[in-house]
Amino acid sequence: MSNTIESHLIETRVFKPSDGFAQRALIPSLDQYRELYQQSIQDPDGFWSKQATELLLWRKKWDTVLKWEAPFAQWFVGGKLNVSENCLDRHLNGPRRNKAAIIWEGEPGEVRTLTYQQLHREVCKFANVLKRNRVQKGDRIIIYMPMCPEAAIAMLACARIGAVHSVVFGGFSSEAIKDRLNDSQAKLVITADGGYRRGAIVPLKKNVDEALKDNTLVERVIVFRRANNEIAITEGRDVWWHREMEYVDPQCEPEALDSEDPLYILYTSGSTGKPKGILHTTGGYLLGVTITSKYIFDLHEDDLYWCSADIGWVTGHSYVVYGPLSNGATTFMYEGAPNWPELDRFWKLIEKYAITVFYTAPTAIRAFIRWGDSYPKGHDLSSLRLLGTVGEPINPEAWIWYHTVIGGGRCPIVDTWWQTETGGIMITPLPGAIPTKPGSATLPFFGVDAAVVDETGKEVPPNVGGKLIIRRPWPSMLRTIWGDEARYEKQYWSDFPGYYFTGDGARRDEDGYFWIVGRIDDVLNVAGHRLGTSEIESALVSHPSVAEAAVVGRPDELKGQAVVAFVTLKQGTTALPELRDQLRQHVATMIGAIARPDDVRFAEALPKTRSGKIMRRLLKEIAAGGKVTGDTTTLEDLNVLAALRGSDE
Ligand code: WT7
């Protein structure tokens, strides 16, 4: 039996960048992309050396571009620079000085704008606050904040003095903070009294207090006043952000850091096991996020760029804060939920601020589809010129909806594949150069040597599924798992020695385009056929009644695995019994009888992690008829699970 993953859902639609878009784009043609890509692969040292010189400001030039002792990479060895200087100071000498760096809207509706000059001043002051509180280079700092400018200020202030931040998503509980405090051995926490979410106040400081109950390492908690909710103050430990800021002066020289000095640790929200502290360092990471932001979002001086991710995820690090600011762009931040106070909040924001580039996740897009077209259609979205997605494979039908209803048919979509570990985008269209196909992340970015291989590490022919690997180091790659080199080596570099294994399954089509089918653990084995769950899900979502689908396997004596589909329907559609058979037939027509779900279950909602990834592990347990036993702490809404179980019994 072959071990390859079969692929049956073939998407044939192709969207070329319009002439208008391409003419103005930073990379305006496929030929130009190919030429640069060739250079980056044939002479990586020359390519990266040139980019690092052009795109970043160095205090001292590097001696060696790459030192590679597999699986450990060092980039720009001997070079010195500072991330906050690159994101701020270097924009102060010209017209960007008074350009907006951050435009922010709180959930209740307040608006703040910080120019580069203002942001620089705040960061310098807060860096002095950190110093005043005995933070030194190399110390770990936990940041647990709402989406507000101070979250970015805290990150940049750490970077300025060489402290290592670890941002914990504001939706996580005190348990999650505790784990991360312990693993990182942090000595200071930056938080806020509370933050707004769907009209309620999230008690951030209270969660920190809870997490610190038996902690002996944390000496200081700095509290930003955001929501004015009542909090407890522990004398001698807790201090107010605004009070501290009164004691410091606004000059703070950026520390000249080694290119390989740590910049941050970010814990991945993995659905099983102990969280992994992914370590990113300074020079390579900054170059990676700078160059990808520039060319993939095609940043022009007059863009207003909005990435809707929370700073608690890597997307928030790379594409809300570091990438855009390093490019001198204006980054828009919004504090709250997309459905507050109404289901049109995002479209209201896009209209009000005339946002030009919008980057969000497929899970959000599917929610918008479910809520209905009337919400975006009630707003003028004509300022948009470019759209992006990240986080999961996007179902072709969701792609088409995004393109038509949000993009008005005129905006290219960049479907960007990457991971917390990769630091920056790896496989993606360049919007003025690469024709897109709905559901494909298209081609590798500069310097990315991606391939799809079989179990033996051999590249598979076109349209045959396999494992997605990266065959050489890249500047923004993770350097290790914090405190666990053995796990780093085993997790990423042992399946195919010398190569990075992404954990994802994929295929390439005859044009070399990558189609990511999701985590390899999500591949089903049905009667000897290996099927990616995402294809079956996409087939289901292409049915007019379906909003969202999750497919899992259930042990089956005959077939090995039976296909079980959990489906949520569009608003206004009823779950009639005949729809079940229609959907099964629909999949058989779209993909083939082999993929026909054995069981279709209608659900009100699907269990998701806080970052919007469907927790298939839980669905698998439900499909198998058992109780849910595994860890559910990353689940966003426990009620969803109860409802699913109810329909089961
Ligand atoms: C995993 C990484 C990278 C920031 C957000 C997620 C899946 C991500 C895509 C895409 C298909 C995608 C992969 C990947 N993924 N982007 N465009 N198409 N799948 O970061 O939590 O580290 O997750 O998300 O499975 O391995 P993360």
C-alpha cells in the first residue's frame, strides 16, 4: 500500500493580478519573482547579505551570513543591531517622523494615534521604567495585555534594552500564565487592570494575581490602567504604569545587541502536550519579518494596514508590530471582538479609517459568511486594495466569498502559509506577481526551499500528497525550544535529518503551487486511501447550506477509518434529515465515493482553540462515541463541547 496522501479535489480557477495592481506593485511580474527567487536559492549568502544591508540598520556589520551546524543556525554572526531602533529611531530623520505608526480603536470606541515620534518617546520612557525596575539584558518578561498600543510599547521597550519578552494571549487563564512563568523563569510581568471583550471586562490583573500565588521569582508587576475596573494591589510588588512613567526621562539609547541575542519566546498553543517555548532571535528574525511584510503586503507609504491578529499570537508579533513598524508603515490595532456591538464592527472600521490592506484568518472569514452578506454590504469597503489570510487552509468557497464580497472582486488575496516556528511567511503569493488559485498558498517566498516528500524523504511527483519540509535554514527560523534542545531536535529535525519537518501535509500541482492539507495527524486512512481532512471539509463548505465543517476519522473495522463530518449551517438554514444525504452525495460528487462521509452531524458550533483552530482531537473522541478525556484548557468555549456531546447521547 502506498503511503502517499491522495488528492482529489482539484481547483481550476486562476486569478491573475490586475494590470492596475501589478503596475504599482513592488514586485510587478512573475518573471521578477522568479529571478529573485533563483538568486535567493543559488546564492543565499549574497541574497541575504544584500537584503540585510538594504532593509535594516546595523550598528556593526556581520562577519558571516550563516553558520549552520544542523539543526542549529546562526544568522549574521558578529553583527550588532537593535530591533526597536530599526522600528522607530530610523524613521525619525525624515517625513515619517510625524506619520502615524499606530492607529488604535478600543472596543468601546476610543481612538488614539501615535506618530513615530510619539511612539518612540513612549518606548524610550517605558524602557527606562523597566531599567528602573531592575530589568537587565537577557531577563524574561511576561506581557499579558489587551490589544492596545501599550502592548506594542512594552514589546518594543523590552527589545530596546535586550530583555526577552514572552507575550501571553489575554484570553488565556491564570493556569496558562503560570506554566509560562515557570518555564521562562520570568522576573517581571506587564499587565493591565482589564481589557474589553464583547462589552465585558476581562480581569487581566486578577488572573495575574492568581498565577502569582506561589511564585517566588516575580519581583514586579507593572499595571497599565485600561478598563478602570477595581483591582488588588500587592504592596512592594505591583506598580502602576502611569506612575512609573512620571519618574523617567524620555532618552534611552538602544542597546547594540548581538544578531543572535534572543528577542522573544512565544509559547505555541499546541492542542496536546506541554507548551513549547519557541525562541526567536534578533537579526534574522527582523530581516525575515521586514522583507515579507514589505513584498507580500506590498507596503506603500500611504497604506493603512490592518492585521486583525492578537499580539498574543506570532501573527501579532510579526505582522502587527515588528514587520510593519520596521518598514515605517502605519499599523492599525483594534482591541475587541468582530461582533461587538454589532456583527459589522470590522467593516465599520475598514470604512471609517479607509483601511487599504486587511489580513485575517479563515476562521474569521467563515464566521463572517455565517453572519451573512448584509453586514459587509452595508459599508463602503472601496479603500481596500489587498487582502490576506493565515492560520489554516482556506476553503476555496470561503476564498471566493472573501474575494467577491469583501474585496469587491478587485483585491488580490495573499494566502500565507507559515508557523510560529518559521517566524515569518514562507509560502505565499506576491500580490502583483503570482496568479492565485483559491485554496493554494502558491509559491515559496525568497530563500525558502520547500518540498513535498514521501516517508523516505524523496520528493513526490506533482499532485501526489506527502509531507511538507524545508530543506535549508532561513533567517527568521526558530533557534530552539526554550530550555529543551533535545525536544527541538526531535520535533523538527529527526524525521528527515538535515531538513526541517513542518508537521503539515501538502501536495504541489503541475505549476509547482503548494496546496497545504493541514497537520499530518489530521490525515485519514480510509480503506487504504490516505485522505486529507481539509479537502473533504472544503467540499462540504462548497455546498450552499454549509458554513463550516470539520472532518475526523472514527475507527472502523472494515475500512480502517470511517469519515465523520461535523457541520454547522448558514444562518437561516434548517438541519433537515434529507440534507444529511445531500451532503454525503455532494462530497462523493466533488471528490469521489471514497471520501463520502459515513456520518454527518449537525452542530451549532465547533470546538476551537483561542486562535480559532478546530480541535479535531476532541471531535475524534466524540465521533468514536467515547468521553472527552484529553486536555480542554485551550478550548475557547466549553459549552460547545457540551452541546456536541448532548447531540451524541
Ligand atoms: C500551522 C501553524 C502562522 C501564524 C498562525 C498560525 C496552519 C497556517 C496556513 C495556510 C494552510 C496554514 C498549518 C501550520 N497554517 N497558515 N495559509 N494554509 N495551513 O501559527 O499556530 O504556529 O500554526 O497553521 O497547519 O503548520 P501556528
